[in-house]
Amino acid sequence: MATKENTDIQSLIQLLSKQIEKQEMRHESQIQMQMKFFDTLFNQVNSNLSESGLINYVFPPFSPSSEIWTTYLARFITFVEANSIPPERIPLVFLTNQSTEIFNKLQTVSLQFPSPKQPNNLTWEEICAIMSKNFDSYKFIAREKHRFYTGIRRQPGETPLELAARIREMAKSCNFPAIKDPLEEALKTAFVCSVSNETVLKAIFHKASEELKFEDIIDIATEVEEASKAAKAQLDSTNSENENVILQEVLVLTIWGRASAVAKSDIYGRNVVIGMPRVIIATRKVIQRKLAKAMDQKNEANALHQQIHFLKHG
């Protein structure tokens, strides 16, 4: 009797277990169907909002001082794909998330196109081309290596691991694996790091690194420093000549003023000194004119020096 009751209980338990299992399967199936429905609905709503321009896509602006362009571009493309942004809206999404500095750079370049454009009319390919040309660190390896070798200093409170991570990050833009001639690269890097002339460095950094050899860097440095010396000598010579002319004329006018300040007697027999006020006024006016002329000549010489520098180095 007890055995039959146990058998009935086990059968009942098995039956209940199967029913519970079926209910759980139905419940899970319903949940999956609901999730698919909500996913479809969500994608449809997002698509409609995207087409109508109602979604505000927020992405951090590009900062040349803290990130290289290639890394930023990869992150932005990931953001675009994750948000299913339509291709025709990518340029506008990019522009609306950039700083004033980057927008102005794009505007300056786009207005110089054969057919000038405003930034909001640029294609995504045109934007990428402009950004790569102006911010792709691989094109300015000399500058990046100068920063790498001279700009790394351990920050207060920075751990060895944090310092190592920062060094690795800065090394990315130096493109060390692409070095084919270690000696040539070592010579260029040593020269750039030790030249100690800001004007020379600017002229070197303005050139794309693949265009520069060690001899080219030496030629640039020599031309820049010789041009600077010539301009300084011209300015010093001009200033010296103007100062001598002014001093000579002041001396002549002063002597003439003293000689003309003769003493005469008035009707009461008192001695009256005349002529000196007129000489002082005349002398002051001459000095002012000469100083103004000297400044004009100095400004012209400075402008000429800048034009020479621009023509040589762009």
C-alpha cells in the first residue's frame, strides 16, 4: 500500500515538474518575442528620429594636444556605427561636436577650394582629407620625436605604471617601427633636440618628415639663422644711421638756438632773451619727425624679413 502511494506521489511530482517546465518555456518564449518587438520598435523610432534630425549625437571634440587624429577618427567611426548614423549625416554630426578652433580650420581650408565651400557643405571624405593633412602626426615625425625626447617629464604623484602608459601613448605618433635607417633617424633627432632655436624648429616642423633628410634639416637651419642675422644687421644699421642723423641735427639746432638767443634791451633797459622758445619748438618737431621716419623704416625692414621667411618656408 505504501509503495503504491509513493509511486502515485512520484508520478504527480513528475507531472507537476513537466507542467512547470512547459510554463517556463512558454514564459521564456514570450519574453523573447517581447524583446524582439521592443528592439524592432526602438530601431524604427531611432531611424525615424535620425531621418528627421531630432537625435542629438554627443561626442567629445578632437583635441590635437591630447590625442592623435588617427585614434580619434577610429573612436568616432565606432560611435557612428554604434548609433547607426546615416552616411549623409556623418559630416554634420562631426562638425557639431567640434571646437571653434577645428571648425575655423575646416572653414579656412574649404573657402580656399577652387569652388569655395562652407564647412556644412563638405563631404565626409573632404573633412577626413583636411583633418589628415593638418593633424596627422605621422606626417610630422620630427616634431613628434622632439616632443617624445624632450617633453616627457614625470608628473607629481604619477606612478611608474602611469608614466609608462603615457610614454607608450606618446610613442604611437613617432612611428618608430617604420624607421628604415636608424643612423639617419638618430642624426635628425639629435640635431632637432639640440638646435635650441625656436624659429629653426618651426621651419623644420612645418615640413612633412618623409620629405626631410639630415642634410635638408641642416640646410633649413642654416638658411633660417643666416636670414635672421642678415635681417638683424639691417635693422641695427638702419637704427644706428637714424639715431646719428637725429643726434647731429639736435646738436646743430641746439647750438643755433643758443647763438640766436641774444640779449637785447627793452625800452626800460632790461636785458630780454629772445629766440629760445622758437628754437625749442622747432627742435622738438624735427625730432618727432625723425623718430617717426625711423620707426617707419624699422617696420618696413621687419615686414621685409617676415616676407623673406614666408617665401622660404611657407
